Amino acid sequence: MFQKILIANRGEIALRVIRACREMGIKSVAVHSTADADAMHVRMADESVCIGPPSGTHSYLSIPNLISACEITGAEAIHPGYGFLSENADFVQVLEDHGLTFIGPTAEHIRTMGDKITAKDTMKRLGVPCVPGSDGGVDTIEEARKIAADMGYPVIIKATAGGGGRGMKVANSADELDIAFSTARSEGKSVFGNDEVYIEKYLTLPRHIEIQVFGDGKGGAVHLGERDCSLQRRHQKVFEEAPSPVIDEATRQKIGKVCADAIATINYAGAGTIEFLYENGEFYFIEMNTRLQVEHPVTEAIFGIDLVREQIRVAEGLPLSFTQDDLKINGHAIECRINAEKVPEFRPSPGTVHQYHAPGGLGVRMDSAIYDGYVIPPHYDSLIGKLIVHAADRPAALARLHRALGELVVEGIDTTCPLFHALLREKAVQTGEYTIHWLEQWLETDPEI
């Protein structure tokens, strides 16, 4: 068993890992930039090390500094959380070279799934349904025009190294293709250092359904149902729930088995999420995230499973603590991502939290690292908390979410809480009848937020 784990992250996810370590009797090491010296994860960990200035590039993304922190503290393993270096294959390789354990999949699996073309080819080979598209990278606009004409519009141009909605451009007609192609390439180059793009058929009214999978690295794997993440703005998830309002048990087990079998075949180790667009009863693979997801708590709620604990166990070489037959869905869970942003502009709102009160009661979980007097720095992602509710069914979960949002107090900064109050009044949200385009279209109507 690991004696000490370093968490290469910050904020609520760092706290999440620290809590799992404490329950397992494992010492935790927090790392922090100078801007995060007073952060809650620094206060909660058994030890802490400053790894650089506020810039993420020179602190949380500095591999030499993280290695040094391990050497100073004697940490044997690193949990990456999500974001930062969580899907950086070179980081995993460096850790292995230094005799340190990465709590996650191998560098090979991260590299395979990090390249969108390679990931799609791999999933096709493993029997996972994929979106129709180009067989590989598309180098010229002439080639793009031919593929798009053969496939039919609309199409979407995607950077092969893209993520988080960056490097993705839709062309609804041949007239729009040239600018979409050049823009996606330039954005891929500037953001990811790679201008290679590929083309896929653009589905007009899909939902975003993702399957949580877990492998033991030895040919064993399970799935933990799906999450519905269709409420999105600019390809960024806002509201997630499990199970999906539109997936029945037979469909769940069928696509779940396909995904579990796929990762078992490649001896995948740890948590992973296989993401799909879902339209007219068909699943279309879009990407695999080789890490813990921001929205993992909704899966934990309906299955009663600690996914971080399981990540640590698998990294230690232990078998999964449950089988597929053990995994039975209990109720419904919803998560709201609370950001320090002013709506409806969604403008970042860093600053001092003058008062904070977390909601409580049965079936309510608030994952946050803020506190009274905490200064939210402007250098990082604006996510400041995740409000998760769990109840017997979806209507009860929505009612509990409404109650919990009414209890949440964050004063001194603007947050996205008003957005969720407004969303809960909408029939489409109440009934679950929405697609990945619904939220942006609704925002364009200038709703009262």
C-alpha cells in the first residue's frame, strides 16, 4: 500500500483526493503556487510544497517541480486529478523513469486516446460505434471539400489534438467550409501546437452521453452506466445527471458492455470515460478521457462507489473491489458546476469571498475549496464548486436541487447560481427533453437570469 501520495492539482479536486487518502490511511502532499498559499487543499493535506509562481505553466504544469516535490516529501505516487497534467503521456513516462507511480492509465493509453484520429481508429477496431468521417487527418482544403461533399453537410472540422471545445468549427454548407477549415487548423496550432484536423458528420440534434468505465490493467473491466452531459455552453458542460433520462436499461447494458469489453481488450487501468453523441437511438464515439471526470460524483452517488479510492487501489496493483453484477443503479443524481462568473455574460469574477455557506441535508453534496475570506485568484479555471444532489428519482432530485440551490450562499463575487435557478424553471430541463444545442439556443432568447 502507498504510504504517501502527492496530488498534482488544486481546488476542489485536490480536496477530493485528500479526503480519499485520509480514509485509506495514506498521507497526502499538496502542491501549490504562490497564489494558492492559503488554499484549502494546502490546509487540509498532511504536507505541502510550493512549486512556483501563479502561472500554471511554471507551477502546476512544471514536471521538474513536481518531481522535486516528490523527492522532498518522499511521496511514492502522484494523483493528477483532472486538467493540468492528467492526460499528459510524457509526464507519466517521466514519473516511471523516476520510480514513481502515476495513479491512472499508462502513457501508451493516454497517448493513443489523446490523438483524436488514433483514438477513433482504435475504437473502431474494438467494436465501438463511431461518427462517420474522414479516415485520418485532412491536409488540404481540396481534400476537405471532397470529403464534405461525399458525406453531406453539415460537417464539423476538429483539431486532432483538440479538447474542451477548442479547434472545432462547423460548416453548414460548402460556402462555410473554407473558413471553418482554416480556423480549426490555426486554432489547433495556437492552442495545442498541432494544426492537423479531421472531418466528421455533424449531428444536428444529439445528446452527449458518456459511459464511465474502469479497468484493472489486467484484462478485467466494468462499466458504471452513463452520464448525460447535454446541457452545454460552447462545448463546456454545465449540468450533468445520471442516469440519462433517455436511456433504458437494455440500451445501458448493451453500450456499457461494448465499452467495458473495449478497455478490457487493451488492458486499460483505472478510470476512463468514453464519450458519445447520441441521436435517434444510435451512439457515435467522439473521444475517451483517460482520467477522472469533473462530473464523477453523480456516478458515485447512484452506485455508492468511491471512484478515487478505486483509482488508488488499481494503481497499487489490487483487483477491482466490485464486479459488474455488484453495480446496481440506485436513484438519480444531478450536478451543477458553480463557476465564479457573472451571467449572462459568463465573465470571470475573481475576488474575495466575503461569505460562504454550503447547502446540506439528505442527499446533498457540495465539493468546493472556497471559504469565508478566500481570495479566488484570476490565474486558473473559474470552477469554484460542484453541487451534487441524489434522490430516489429524477423529479425528487430536481426538487432537492432547487432546495439546495436556495441554501447556497456565496457573497463577494458573482457566480453562475442564477443560471441554475432559471434553468430549473424551464420545461425542457424539468422533462429532460434537451440536446447539446438547447442551452445556447435558450441563452440567445435573452432569458431572465
